[in-house]
Amino acid sequence: MTSISFTSGELLDIISALEEKEDALYLGEDKHLAAYYMHLAQQFQTIHDKLQEFVPENRVANLVLAVN
């Protein structure tokens, strides 16, 4: 099992970077790849939104990969 932890700020940084990449690709006429980056940003935004439900000292997202 592998886990990765992200703070709220780290998630916002990831979302921002993905949105910048999406914008650049969209302007470069690669709409399919831009949509891919938009979807990734939305997934990280969902995680960030869930973190906001917790008290500030517990706002860390632990993403776990478990393989059977």
C-alpha cells in the first residue's frame, strides 16, 4: 500500500498548475488534451472541497493506493 499526503495549499497549487496547462492547450487548439487537464483539475478540486469540511488542523488529504 502506498499513500501520498497533500495539504490544502498543495492541492490549490496543483489545481492552479493544471488550469494553466489546460488554458495553454486550449489556446493551442488541442481541445481534447485541454479537457483531460480540466478533468484532472476538477478531481483535485473535489478533494480540496472535501478538505474544507474538516477543522483546519486536520486538513490533510491522504490518497492511498491499495493493490490486491
